[in-house]
Amino acid sequence: MNIEELASFTLQRVTAYDGLAIDAATWTDAHTYHQATQRLHLRALHGWGIISGLRVQPVDPPTRGVIVQPGVALDADGNLIRVPQPVRIALPQPAGGTACLVLRFSETPVDSGSGAPASRVNENFSLLVSEPPLRPTDIEVARVRMGDTAAPVVAPANDWAPGPYQIDQRFRRQLREAPIEALTIGQLTLADEATTGQHHQGLVNLVRELRLSAPFLVQYLGETRIEQAVGQCDLLYFSGAGAPRPTPREGAQLLAFLRGGGILFAEPSTQQELQQKEGGRFAASFQRLLADLKHDLEPIGSEHPLFNARHLFAAPPEGLGGSAPILAKDNVFLSANDYGGCWQGGLPGKPLAREVIRSAMEFGVNIAWHAAVRAAAPAGTVSVPRVAEPVGQS
């Protein structure tokens, strides 16, 4: 049902007064009004499709079935569909073609057991296996291209290039989820400010880009002392020149920040190092500093989330300082490439090419997305729940 059809219903509220007879018709009118306005609100403001969850996984060990994980969807009529627990679905035996898993809203009257009409209705869901073409209003959660053998259904190596008997979730109608908890970003400054505190405007430009495009809230703290960052900041950006010299207290607080799950991304200021004729000193000194804190940094490859959290990179993009490998250890990252300088357009009088700025900004977005995912994840390893026995469809 489209918005115009939903909006065409008469919205009539019940007006209460002393002596009003609350019969079945009055009760129905009152609740019909609330149901109609809720459906109109949901469809008009949010559209329809999958809101959250409902990811599809193979059975362990793989069989001719899949498991639909819990989640929430909104259908084209404005009905909210909730799948509260994992559901195991058996797929048809080999017959070729494509098997589509379709989610639909359903209602089930609750039997009173007394022979009287049902006074309650459960809002449920149904998960069906269908073949294309689907109805225009069907909510597809996944599909599997079947063959003529009894091969088990498995997860694809690449979600965007699934093969036969692999779960294909490319055709989902996916809505944006509500924002996760805010990603808090600060720019680290030390007591020795002579070596730190560069690229303020570049970081502001990155924050602006995130607020316009990211599906999470972004809180910017500006220049931040390490004691303020502990327990408050998710992502610390650290830029400067020369040899950063944290005090013993700052070193201990930096360790506390890292052990608490915060991400630290450090890089030199090319402009400041050129002025001080100390090219490369910041990166080398920072690496020694982290080694003293038992964080020996090593190069990361393109499989790391920093290269694909939002935008895809096969290697570090070019920055003001070049395109050297990114060094990392757990949640500490060191780049000698000076992306912050790119975020503010380059050096005075030496503007960068648009493509260099864009690539550096996209890499900065990846840094923030990686930090946001870590900040939103529960502590410890997240395990995928197993379903030992088939779960009946509600």
C-alpha cells in the first residue's frame, strides 16, 4: 500500500464524556484510530523494508537449510514485523531455479477456549520459500540459487558475489537503522604542545563529512587532554612534529585509554616537520613511544577493516607524506602519510588534486567507521547463536 492510500483513510478519534457507552464498536473505533496513525507514521517517515537484523546464515554443520536471525522489518502497509528468535528454514530439494526467503506480516486470533469470539490477536510473521518473481510488496531476506545436486547451503566467501548453494543477501530492501551510540572524536594534545596539535581544521572537515553521511551520531570534543579522553572518547586523532614526549602520568593515562577500547590514530604534520627540518621524526618517535608501552607496531594489509570499513582500498591512499604502509597494534594506528593535511586541502599555496583529497577523506571515514563499530560492539567475542533443533515459524 502506498502513502496516498494510507493517507486516504478517515482518521476519527473517540471523544469521551460521562455516560459514554463503551461497547465493542466504540472500543474498535478507538484502537483503529491509533493503529491507522501508527501505520501512517511508520510508512511516511521510514519507508518499508528490513530495519535491523534478519541476517541469514547456514546451519552448522551445513545442510539444505538456513537460519534467519532475529530482527525487525516494516511492510508496505506500515505493519511492524518482529522476529524475536532464530528461525530455521528448510529449502526445497534439488530442482534448479532460485529459492527466495520472504518475510510477511500475519495475524493470529487467540482462542479464548470458551467458545466465545477471540478477544485478542497476536501480530506474527511468516517466513516463506518462494520463487521469483516475487510480489512487489514482499520483503526478501535472502535467496539461494539452487542446482540439481544435494549440495548443502553455505555462506559465500564474498557477500557481493555469491555462487550456487551460497546465501545471497544482495536483494534485501534495507532501511537505515536508528543511529548507534555517538562516536566521540577528540584531538589529542600533550603537555608538550610544541610537538602536537596540528590539522585542527582538517579534523573538523572530517567530522562535518561524517555528520552528513554516517549512520551514527558524531560528537566532536576538539582539543582533548588524555585524562579527558579516558572513558569519554572513542577515537583520538594525534598529529604533530618532532618527538612527542608524554609525561609519566600521560603515558599511564594513554595506556588506560587503549585498554578501555579507545582507538588512537597518529600521523605527522608534514608542514610542521618541513619547517623544523625534522622529516620523519614524529613517526619514528611515536613508534618508539608505543614500543615502550608494549605496543610494537607492524604493517597491516588490505584485509584489515581500516581498508574496507566503508570505502574499499587495496592499499593506503596517497597523502601529503606519501603512501607508506599503515602500522598498527590492536587499536593503535600510525600513518606517515599525513591524511589530516589532505583533509584541509594541502599546504598553503600548494593545493592538492581533488582526487587526492577525496581519497584521503574516504580513508578518514573508514577510520571513523572502524572506531564506531568497535564502540558499538559488546565487550568480548560476539558469538553467533546456534539452533540445534528446528524452530517453528510463528
